Amino acid sequence: MTKSNFSNALIAALMAGVLVAPVFGLQIVSVGLKTSLKPQWNMILAGMAIVFVFQMIRPWLRALAGRRMALPALPAMTEAGRHKAIVFLILVSLVWPFFGDRSQVDLATLVLIYVMLGLGLNIVVGFAGLLDLGFVGFYAVGAYTYALLYHWAGWGFWEALPFAGAMAALFGFLLGFPVLRLRGDYLAIVTLGFGEIIRLLLTNLYSLTGGPDGISGIPKPTVFGYPMLRRAPEGVTTFHQLMGWKFDNQDVIIYLYLATLCMVFFTLFVSTRVIRMPIGRAWEALREDEIACRSLGLNPTRIKLSAFTMGATFAGLGGAFFAARQGLVNPESFTFIESALILSIVVLGGMGSQVGVILAAIILTVVPELAREFAQYRMLVFGLVMVLMMMWRPQGLLPVKRPQVELKV
Amino acid sequence: MSDLLPQLTQQLFNGLSLGAIYALIAIGYTMVYGIIGMINFAHGDIYMIGAYVGLVTLSAIGVNSGLPLPVIVLIMLVVAIAVTGVYGYATEKLAYLPVRNSPRLVPLISAIGMSIFLENWVAIGQGARDMAVPALITGSVHFTMGGSSFQVTASYSRIMIIVVTVLLMIGLSLFIKHSRTGRASRACSQDLHMANLLGIDTNRIISFTFVIGAMLAAVGGVLIAVAIGKLNPFIGFIAGIKAFTAAVLGGIGSIPGAMLGGVLLGLAETFAAAYISSQYKDIVAFGLLVFILLFRPTGLLGKPEVEKV
């Protein structure tokens, strides 16, 4: 233990005291128009003590961390083994809801929606390397397309679904066209601006969208035209009548889960195929080196635009499922935090890694649900984890291994 | 028609005081971007923390303490500046220094994480609801213009915003221009590696940039809290995006540009609120951001960036 180490720790502890004091140490109590302070010295002292101890043992911790842990990688599998594993996982995901309880299946549907969004953003951020902070805007477009088509034209889910995707794609195309000339972080801020504009428009176009109250009473999907309702409207056969079953709310939730699952399989299939196509190769090439791509005759705007539009389409489809699951859409569901959450799904999973995205979507949706009593600290920890991930493992949990050759100079 | 001039004057005044706040925050964005080319996403939240520290200080002193008003405001500003300076320093050391040499997206995501962290840090510590700031500076000056019935009202708190901002801007410009540290920071923003080779402690200059930016944002936070009279932990997000717009409008990396951009954005927003609709003022600000980046990505006073292979 050297002397400079001790004085460093002391300075750090003093700084921690300054950081903690105005936020936790001196709580503002307002009574009417008067405010006073309620000091909590133990909070300040505890904060200082923790930082002091941490700083003192840091050199030792660093020595310990010097022996790096091996990165967990997917176990190497043969082609046949992988196929078997995939088939097994598909079967499990299809069958388990019939044995799960209602809230679990409902939560799983939400997880699947986030998987869909994560896969969409993964195309934009992971493959094409475009940081899109306004992704939630396309999600909102999809959700509102279904909600508005139902509200104003009485459309059902399955008729509206392609339109939700197409509408979001159109928005992605129109917004992407001008902004994709911009460089990385400018692009991030402009997309953030677009996301906010979409949300503000949804809030303010009161006569069309219902403003902050949004649109409610959005129906769940039908089964080949037979609605899953307890009581059918005049002249309509419900699904349970058709099958001669007793009505059970559980069935409705399982059905929505299965529908979402099918959509996720579709998304997964399309995106795995697309990245093996020339366009997908071009995305990755563009991400690695734009100037080299240009000199090889690739048109960066067109390539970026295709990634942007495709990502937006998946977000739109996810939005329609979200509207069906909630039965209600309002602008509150589409804030920047949601964009940040989807982005962290992609980042945590490992940019460009589809298995990683699925895993991260499960973690980031299920963990907060399990830690309900710590809801207050959820976002705090979330922000902290984002910072720590960038420090220690910016490549994500399951990074993709790319075959590469480097010239030794 | 006779009301037009006083109305315009009133909007001009409101716009200037709002723009002054944006300018104060925008300088932090522009200085950091100028040196390390990173968008400090958490900067808006530093501004929010500045406002909270100001309120804590005010509550510690008490509104009716008998101290003269300028002294109270001065103490609030000094405490807020000191504490947020430490916040600026600490965020840089904890969240940005370790990722400085990573690909571009990594520091940005780290900054977003820091922003979410700081917002919730304050929301847990001081409560997430709106908090009332006791009215400290009341009263206003009224001008009657051209014998018309319409008066121009300039509240003292908003006059204070403009005066304090102008003083700080002059001080900052002189400091950057003449002091040793100021020269070093200009050298760093021109070429970080070269400055390092010439013996400038670039780490120290980068820390200094974060601290100065945080301090100016804190002043903005305290002033706006006093003028508006309420705050919550989430005011930093929108204010930060708008200040970033101001920085881009003026030309990111340029300090005079940030001042100009702040004022222009404040004016645009106030006029949009007055003559279009107050609900659409945020849309106008974001729309402006998009348009500038599309048609003049280097901003009004910025230098074009040449990309070399």
C-alpha cells in the first residue's frame, strides 16, 4: 500500500461525498411553497466509505482481473447437431405455453416482441453500423397504423399487419433518404430527433390519434376470421363455438403468443437469409469501411437505405403485435427510453449476433419483471450496466466470430 | 397593427433569455466535441443536477435569511458550479476515459447509459415529481411602447439570465483566448495528437473541458430553475437535445458558434410558440436540427471536416 494510493483514495472519497451530498445527503422537503432540507449524514458517509475502500483495494482487484476470464463462446457444433438443437428449441417454444401459466405466457409474448424489435435494430446497428436512436418511432408507426385502421376503418389485425409493416417501411424510407448521408453520431442525433417528432405529433394530433390518451379497445387477432371472444357479436361465430370448446382467456393469450412466435420465426428467417445475400454482405462491408466500399463501386446511400427500411419494417410489425397485446396505444409507450432499451438489447447481445439479440431480449425483459420490488432502481442499474458493458465488454455477450485474415506488417 | 412592434419586442426578449440558457449548455457540447469528437449525451443531465444543487443550496440558506438577494444568487451559483464541476470530472473519468479509444459508437452508448443513470440517480435521491422552487426574484420591468396598450414585460429573473450569460461568455472567450490553459485547449481541438507531442497534458485538458462545460451548464440550470420556478429530474433530456441542436446550428466545435446557435434556437422556438402553436415548439426545434444537418452539416460558423484515408 503506497502513500499515493492512500491519498488518491482519500481524494476520491471526498469527491464521492460532494457527488452524493446534494442528491442523497440533503433531501429537499417542500411544504407548501417553503422548502427545507433533511440531512442524511449516514448516506454521505456510507458513500464516501464505499468509494474509499474500493479505491484502496483497486490495485489488488486489477491484479486479480489481470487473469482474464475466457470469453464464453457458443460451443462448437456440427451442422447436424445445430439443426437438431434448433428444431428442439422451436418445439419447446411451441409447446411450453400450454403448460405455463397465464402471466408467464403474456410476458413471453412481450419478450418475443422485443426479440422482433431487436432483430430489426440489429440489421440497422449491427450489420449496417448505423446508430439509430429513433427506432421507437417506427415501432410507434406500426402500432398506430393498426390502432388507427381499427379505430377509423374497423380493420382486423391480420388485414392491418402488412400495412403496419409497409407504413413503417415507408417512414423508414422517407426519413432515411435525407439523413443517411450523415456521419455516425450526427445520424444518431437526427434519428433521435425524428423519433421525438413522431411521438410529439402523435401527442398533438388530437383529432386523429386521441392525443395523450391514445386509442383503446384494440382487438386481439382472429383465428382465420373467427374472433376469440367470450360473447360473439350478432351473426359471428367465435372460435370456441366453432371448435365446441369452453371459452378460456388463457387460449387467447396462448394464441397471441403463438402468432407472435410465428412472426419472430419469419423475422429470424428473413434476416438470416438476407445477411447472406449480396445486399447483406454490402451492409457489413459498408460498416467496416465506407470509403473502400465507395471505391469498389457500391452506392452507400442505397445500401444504407435498404438496411434502414428493412429494420423499420420489422419494428412496424412488432408495433402491430404490441398494439394487439396491450389493447391500447398511447404516446407514452414510445419514449426515448424504449429506443435505448432496444439498443441495449442489440448491444448486450453483441452487435450483429442474432442468438445474442434473442438472449439479451429475454434477459432485459424478464429480469426487470422478476425484480419488481426494486422497480425504482431498475433504470439506475440499467444505465450503469450500459456504461459498464461498454467498458468491459463492448462486443456484447455473444459476439459474432467473423472469419478474418490480417496482414502482418 | 400598432401592437406588432411591442409584441415582437416581447418575443425577442423571451427568445433571448431562453437562447442564453441553450447557449450555456451548448458550449459544453461543442467544447467536448471539438476536442475528442464525442457527443456527451449526459451533458443535459449535468444541467439538471446543477439546477437541483441550486435548489438544495437555496433551501439551506432559506429564502428569508436576510441576506441580500444578489448574495444568495451568487452563493447558489458558486455551490452549483463547484458540485457540477466534480460531476463533470467524475463522469469523464468513470464513463468516458476508459472507452476513449474505442470505435465511435462505444463512447456514445456509454454516454447514453450515463444519462439514464444520472436521471434516475436524482429521481431516487430527490424524488421524481415536479419540485417547486421558491420564488426568489419577483417583479419585472414594464415598458410601454409607442403609446399603444400593449406593454413589454421583462421580469428581473430573465434579465438576470441574459446579464449573467453575457458576462460568462465574455469571461470564457477571454479565458480561452489568453490563458495558458485556454491556449492549450485550442491546440487540442486543432490536433490532439500533435498537442500531446508538444508536451501538453491532453488528459488534463480533456478533464478541464468537461469541467468547464459542466460548470456553465450548472449556471444555466440554476438560472432557469429560479426563473421558471419548478424542476424535475427529467428536464435535462429535452434541454440537452436542444442545446445540442444549438451547438450544431452554430457549427459544432466552435465556441462563438454555440453562443450564436443558442440564441438563434431560443428565438426560433419562442417565435414558433407565439405564432404557430406552443405545442409544436419542440417539433420546430427538432425540425430545425434535422434541416441544418441536411443542408449545412458544418453549421453556421463551423469548418468543413475533411475525411482522409
